[in-house]
Amino acid sequence: MSPSLMKMWISLASMGFMFLAILLIYFSRFKLGGVFKFVTALVAYILMIVSGIIIFLVVFSGPTPE
């Protein structure tokens, strides 16, 4: 697998993390209560931070050869 294709899959996974984080934040704010609300919100914000770091690294790692 070429480095360009690997970067594409990594960035696609990061966008999936962002989408999952949006769903979890929605459920934690409007559908859940109690401890589940806190746990899902915590997981959602961790996923959002991780996906932001991954996208930052992919974008600023520069172009790949070929």
C-alpha cells in the first residue's frame, strides 16, 4: 500500500471518529441521563480531540512522493 493511500485511510478513519463523536454528543445531551450522559460525553470529546490531532498530523506531514 502506497503512503498516499495509507494517509487517505487514516484521514477517513479520523472523519469517522468525528461523525461518531457528533452522534455521541447528541445522545449525551438529549437522550441520556445520569452516569451514561457523562461517559458518552467523555468518550465523544476524547474521540473529537484524537481525530483533530490525526487530521492535523496528516495535513501538516506534507505531500507524499509519487
